[in-house]
Amino acid sequence: MSLIADLRKALGDAAVLEGEAMGARPASDMSLTGTALPRALLRPRSTADLAAALRLCNAAGVPVIAQGGMTGLAGGANPSGNEIAISLERMRGIEEVDTASATMVVKAGTPLEECQRAAAEAGLFLALDLGSRGSCTIGGNLSTNAGGIRVIRYGMAREQVLGLEAVLADGTIVSSMNRMLKNNAGYDLKHLFIGSEGTLGVITRAVLRLHPPPGEITTTLCAVESYEQVVALLRRAQAALGGIVAFEAMWRDYFSFNAEALQLRFFEAEHAFCVIVESTMAQDAIEEFLGACLEDGLITDALVAASHAQSRQVWSVREGHPTESLPNLLNFDVSLPIGQIGHYAEACTSALKARWPDAHVSFYGHVGDSNVHICVSALYGPGEDMHSVDDIVYGVLGPYHGSISAEHGIGTLKRPYLHLSRSPAELALMRTLKQALDPRGILNPGKVI
Ligand code: MLT
Ligand code: ZN
């Protein structure tokens, strides 16, 4: 194939891997739903390399797919077999931390944790944080508009970006490396590339916004007996504790299952909800707050993590299921108005259990951001598959006017359901943008729209 030869000529042989040399990694993200390897894997060293590669692929009409840390959960970086995958792994590194403007300039292939560390070393704080921080990369975080555990205080990935550089399908480099908090000079083009999952351009560099360090974070675990009280706890904690930097609720089935698997026990009794509240207030103020909540019956038990290790233990229960004991495990990521999440969880559980009485169904997540994750593990009968579960989870969501994707993106897995969360006019405008930026349809085809 002459395209591969042209790519080798333009980027050098070492930047073009084929066959076994690619390894298994480019086949699937963490949804583990990808089954095909790409035609070839490119490893450009620079934006100019990447632009040259896209120019060649566009001219040949060959689809491309940008890949970061492969930690996505929606199949957005999975090849279907005929694409050229572009790994950003060699476009890695922090170019600059500017303490005066509280910004950092990073290359797209830099792991999130490396960026967090560099910000901290400069006495600043990068607010984006998620469980896969060690392997996910900034390019992937921005192209999926990642959420994570600090959204309640600092917003999603989009809110951490001041400027961006991206390469369009035809190889045009759009450098929009703004460093100012205010810049209303025309359209804010960076938002075309943030959250569009590589379908409108490939992000290559970013100017990230940094914050003052939040100070000492104290982790507490609160036992709560109703969803209404979970919401009441959120609002009361926000009013009384100022700096709430995380608020994560775990429904009983989620908490008990994980705590048991990890052989951890935090409270004497089981509770309907266990809620992680993190705050930067002084510990005695937090203890006073919890005491008042206990007295009023808003919470029934509470634990203040006495050490970083104990905080990690609490988070380990939150961070995931031992998948081996849960066949066909699916992980959903929906959002809906905060006050209605409790009803939705009940209705969704009833509908799933009516179909599969023995199914594992559990809820957890960033309730303070109106976002809840759902774990479903069911043994399918004849004619059933994961879409049978999708139909129920999204079907029950419909009347709540929620979103089928709060933070994980659409990728391939949720594409058939996008119309449930976007109107015909919104979908038409998305197609207009796609056509304008990528007329030959080479960028991550089959994803999102
Ligand atoms: C999380 O909140 O832990 C992530 O979004 C990943 C997940 O849904 O499992
Ligand atoms: Zn999440």
C-alpha cells in the first residue's frame, strides 16, 4: 500500500508500526469491546509530523483514529480494522509552567499525573483528577472532556483549558494557544475539539489553567439512610464547609459488594448510602459539622480518615468492582437532575430485576455533579445481549430528561442512543460541523455521530 510507504518516508520507519510490532494495545480501550487492530500505528514526534500524516491520509481517504492512554470506557478510541491509528505517546512532556499566569503548556501525550506533579512542584494545582491518572493522557482527557472526582469544585476538563493546538483532517494546524482567562475575540474554537472525541481534529498541545493548591484535604465517610438525606447532606456541607472538593455517593449494594471483596469494614451496620465528602476545612470544623449532622439525624454514622492510607482505603471501595466475579459487567454513566437520581435508581433497578431477577445492579458516583454510574451484571438469555441492558437503562432515563453520557463520552457504545439526549436540530448542527471540518470523513469515523 503506497500510503504506508509515503507515511514511512514522511515520518521515518521508526514512527510506523505494522502487524505484531503494534502489540495488542491499539485494539481496545478499557471498555474491552475493541476486537480489531488498526492497519498501522503511527507514532509522530511532533505536531508537524502529525500534520504531514493527516495530509497524506486525507488525500488517500484513509480513516485515522487518535489514541491516548486507552483508558476510555465508550469505545471511542477502538479501531474497526481499516484505520491508521495515531498514538500520541511520543508527543509527551511539559513545555512550561508559568506561575505568573498560573498556566502550564503541555503536549497531548503527557500522562495526567505527570502534569499534576509538575503543577504541584511549581506550587500550583491542576484540578483535573480521575482514577486512571497514571495512564490517561491530557489529549484523551480533553478530547473526551473528562470529568472525574473534582468536578464539583473545579468543573470538567473543558474548564481547565485556556488554549489548544489541534490538527485538522487536511493537516492544517490550528494554534489557539491562548493564555488569558478572558478572550472574547470571536468564536472560542478550542471547544470544537474538547469533547468531540477526535472526530473534528486531533489535539496536540494545550494551555491548562492552574489553581492555588487547595490545602490539606480531609476525607470523611458518612452513613446516610435515604437519597433525600444524601442531597440534604450535600447542600448542608457546601454551606457549612466552604471548600467541598469531592462528594461521591455509593448505594448499599455497591458499597457492600466492594467492601466485602476488599475485606474492609468501616461501620458496624450496613447503611442505605455511604458518602465520601472531602473538604479543605480544618479538621475540628469538619468534626463539629459531622457531630451536628449526627445529632439532627441527617447522617447515622461517620468516619474521618485519620491518615492518607485510610483515605486511600475509603477510595478503594469507591474505585471499582472486582470484575472477575461479575459476568457481562457493564458500566453506565448517566446524568439527571440531582433531586431525581434516587427515584431513577429505584426505577432502573426494578426494571432490570424484573428482566433478570439475579442481576447485580449497583449505583455509585459523582452525585454532587448530577452524575451517577451504574454497574449491571446479568446472565443473558437467548436473543439478549448488552443492548438489552442499554435499552432498559436508557429507556427508564427518558422521562427524566437525563443524559446517556455525563462524562465518559459517546464513542461507539452509546452512538445508537445519542438521539435520546440530543434533539434533531442539535444532531443536524453536529453533522454540519463534522462536514465542514472533515469533509472526507477520515477522523474517527463511526464515533459520536
Ligand atoms: C469513575 O468515576 O470511577 C469513572 O468514571 C470510571 C467508572 O465509571 O468506572
Ligand atoms: Zn466517573
